[in-house]
Amino acid sequence: MASSPPLSSSSSSPSRRRTSPPLHSALLREDFDQVLESEVFVDVNRLRKYARHGIPDEIRGEVWKFLLGVEKPDRSNELTQRRARSESYREIDKENVETSKRMRGEVNRYLLRTKKENMLDPHSSPAIFEAVICAYLNCNNNIEYSPVLVQVCAPFVITMKSEFDVYSCFERLLNILYEPGLDASTNKRVAQFLSYFRTLLPELYNYFEDEELDVSEWASSWLRFLLAKELPTANVLGLWDVYFSLPDFIDFHPFVCLAILQHLKDSLEDLEQSEIRSMLLRLPRMNISRIVSQAHNIRSEIQARYGSASGARV
């Protein structure tokens, strides 16, 4: 099991390739740096505003911690709070023999699948996955291990340098995804999503029916875990930049799913059942900015048609 590295405000992954950023990225980095370098108070509202346009790789982890509320805007007690989080994580039991056995295979498959992206150290990261996920499950006995937890954890392993930061952000997101009311309404959310799908893209919906595609199989996974399992890792990072900047990303997420279907409509209609299923469960790389922009348009369209309540959580 990997031990937590020393306390650090740096959150970039040492294994990520470095390239010279284009001018707009450099300017964006300057905007973030002005906020993050404040010694007294971090303006999280400004971070949210900038994050909606994407976060530079090198500081993504640092920004996510503020957007998720893991780090507090008031920096007067920053080191004390980080030390407390580190100690709290160190005291958590991270042993779970049965879960570890099941997890190792999934972690190895994930590392193999994402090898070309060169975002994770194949030597050190498996131990981090195992420690963080086991720690979370040991603290939340009502939640059972699922392979998708590896995909949900991966963005934090990629972006955070300290293991206890990985855990804190992973815990914060899962507490949202497993929120009791949200968890209990999964079937209702899927039904509402399919209703919007049928209204917005009737030809594609009917084509899926003609191909006898089990829509609920992929729809529930898409809605449940923020596409962590289906999207390429780089797209997950970009999408979560936007999500963590929004106060209602759980409510916004179904419209992103609809935008993806709209984007892939022509390609999907050229495929047969097994090929459709494969594409939906392993999505191609996309321009996330365009997808998010289209999702906003779709939400506005549906709200105009059904009323503003349609944009709220179902």
C-alpha cells in the first residue's frame, strides 16, 4: 500500500507529458494563478467561472479541491486543515482482502486501456487505487464494491499528488453520487431521460428500438457515474472541470448525455445492435466544449417545451 506523500499544494501528476501551451491556455493559466496565489482568501466564484472553460492540466487537482469544497477558501488555517485531513486518512483502515483481489484486475485493465494516454504511473498508482477505494468502502459499509469505482477514482489519482487528497476528493464526489435521495431515484431518472431522448431524437430512439437495444443498460450507467466509465480519460477530465464549476452538475448531466447522443446520431444509425452497444459503452473522443455548449441549448429547449421544472433533478 502506498503511503501518503508529504503535504504539498502542488497537484500535478509527474508522469504527464509536458508540452508548450498555446497562448489562450497560457492566459487561462494566468487567470487561475492570480486566484490561487492569494495568501488570504481564494475566490472560488472566480475559479468556477474560469473552470467552465477548462483547467490547465498542471493545476487541475489544486482547482478541483476548491471547487469540491475539500480545500477551504480561507487560507488562515490551510496547513492545519491539511494536516488534519492527512492524519484522519492515515488512521482509516485500508485493508480489505476480498475487495483488493477483485480491484486489482480492474485497475490493471484500466491501466492497459489508458496506457497510450500516459497519465498514470503503472508502478505506483495501483497501490493508491487500492488504498483509497478500500478506505472509502471500510468507512461506508452500506456501499458495495463495483468496478466502476476504479474509473471514478482515476481522475483524482491522475490529478492529485497526495494520496489523502485523492481520498478526500473521491469521498466528496461519491457522497454526492450516493446521496440517498439520488440513489433511490435512479429508475425514475432513467425514465425521465428516455422520455427526453424520445422527444429530442425520435429517429435515433426508434432505431434503437428496431435494433432491440437494451436502452436501460447503458442509460443507467451514463447517468449514474458521470460517464467516468464510458468516456476517454481526457474527456472525463474536461467534462468534470465543467461539472465541478456548476452548483447543479447532477441536474445538468442528463443534458450532456443527450448532447452526446445528438453528436453521435449519424454514426450510431449506421451500426447494428452489437456495434451500437460497444460504442455506447466505450465512447469515442469528443470536443467536450461543444458537447457542453449543446447541452445548454438542449436544456433550454426542453425547459421551453416542458417548463423550468424539467431542468431540475428528477
